[in-house]
Amino acid sequence: MKPQELVRPEILALAAYHVAPSEGMVKLDAMENPYPLPPALRRELGEVLARVDLNRYPDPSAPKLRELLARKMAVPAGMELLLGNGSDDLIQVLSLALARPGAAVMFPAPTFVVYSMNAVFSGMRAVPVPLREDFSFDAGAFIERMRAENPALVFLAYPNNPTGVLYPEKDVLEVIRACPGLVVVDEAYHAFAGKSFMPRLPEFPNLLVLRTVSKLGLAGIRLGYLAGRPEWIAQFDKVRQVYNVNVLTHAAALFVLERLEVLEEQAALIRKDREELKKELVRLKGVQVFPSAANFFLVRVPDADRTYEALRRQGVLVRNLHPGIRNCLRITVGTPDENRILLTALREAP
Ligand SMILES: *Cc1c(COP(=O)(O)O)cnc(C)c1O
């Protein structure tokens, strides 16, 4: 018996999500915050984690953590939170819950690949709608397509990954108003964008806001949250794995989020360094830089494969999006030192 005979054909056709080996590299490929927690906090956190009862299941209702997140992230009164093992987990929950036969999920493209992956897993019909050549959002075309496809679910990454572009607020509002289904505004990069739909949740019955602590500096603990009306959250809550957020993540999140200002200061530093890096990137010959409201840049070079390899040989890891996105590399904003190493390598790249 072979996998080909039993595994669903659409799974056989998938390529596994590729994560490049990164040991010893300047790691600018995954939009991580380059700054660790301050040493004193790390020690204190170590003591907190040592007291966690690893023999016990986590409390799946996690009232303290939800209350803390709601307070720190200014979730409007009356809205509820669903926690996930990263926001990837919540994208899966949404897809599984809404995958009625023939149901469609729509998103501008290119965008975060996890949306389309979960369409395949859940059996939803994925409808990618191309962004313009410059990766700006054609709200008119999107809305017209929504009328034809009647999607149950729309994902708008705000700002978008892998382009960094922040769609105009009025375009997003038009999509929310015109959508016959749920609109999930994915704010993975909210700390770098300075814009959010969180305060507007109460205005729209079909709006959900998806967040993660990953890009803020806690990618390793895997914690995402979905904010929305209690009647929606109650349905999605049935679909998640009962113990999807583990006890160490609970404890670490409670500890660090109480001290959110530490991460917010790091995010402010990254925003400043993003502007510095942009000034240098646009001066490089043959490099086109797309506008970014996130902690990374999408750049187009004459030959992305060649530049990617040249950077890798010099110890710098970025994300090569070619050929999916022609001759484009996605580069995370690192520390000032890392950004200098990147720029030097780029200047020397063939
Ligand atoms: C990185 C990213 C996520 C994934 O976040 P996790 O919480 O780490 O799973 C979700 N959405 C977008 C747009 C992202 O870029």
C-alpha cells in the first residue's frame, strides 16, 4: 500500500512548508523581533516557568490570559477572545468551522500562504484575487469578485505579508460592508503599522480581528488570538483543540504581557530602524523597494535566485519568493548591526 493510494490527492499535490536552516546565520527571513528579553526579565521568567505544573493540563478557558490580553490590546467591551497555538491555529479553526460544502474563502494575492493551505485542508474553495502590479489593493475588483463568489470568509492581512503594503482603511471598510460572509482582518504586524481595526469591531457584525504575539517578540511561545462578537467566538471555540495553548505558553504570556512596554519599546526601535534601512535600500542600484508598514521589506532585484545565494554565502538569510513573486526577496528588519551586514552583502551581491 502506498501513500498515493490513500492520501487525498490535494494533499499529495501540496509542497511542505519550507523553513531554511538558519544556524549561525544573520536571520532575516521570518519577521522575528531580533531582540531578546532583557537578562533580568529572563531570569525572573525562568523562575516563573519552574513553578508551572507540567503534570497538569492547561485550563482551556484561560480566563486570566484572555482578560490580560483584552486589557493590554484594547479589545472593545462586549467583544470576546479565542486563543490559539499561534494565529495559524486560528486560521485553521475558522476554515474548519466555515467549510460548508462549496463555501469559498477569498483573499488578495499574493498573501500569507496559510490561508490557502487551510482552504485545502478544510475543503474550502480558495479564491485568490490578484493585487495590482505594484501590490496595491484593487478594492473595486475584489468587491466585484465577492459578488460572484459569495465567500463565507475573507482574509485581509493588514498590513499584508509578503508585500508589507497597508491597504487604505477606506478600502477595507468597503470590503467589510460589501462582504456577505465574515471578514478577518489579520493584524499580525499591528505593532509596526500604527493602524488597527480593533476599535471598530463593535461597528460591524461580520468583522473579526486576528492577532499574534509572534512578530512582537514571542514567536517561540506560539500564541494567537481572535477578537470578535461572542456569538461567533462561541462557535469557533467548539472547533479548536481543547488544550491548544500549553501551560508554558500560558505562564510565559502572563508574565511578559504584564510587561508589554518592553516589547513595545523594541517595536518602536524596529520601526525607527525600518526607516533607516529603507533609506539605504532605495539607494542600491537595481533594487526596487516596496512600501512597508510592517517589520520587513519586499524588494525586487534583477535576479532574486542569484542575490539570495550571494547573501546566503555571506551568512545572511532572507526569504526568496521567486518564482512565485518574480525576482522578489523578503527581508526582515534586524538590529542595526544585522542591517549593516545585510547592506554590505547586498552591495557586494552580483
Ligand atoms: C506571521 C503571520 C501570521 C502567523 O502568526 P503565528 O501566530 O506565528 O502563527 C499570521 N498572519 C500573517 C499575515 C503573518 O505574517
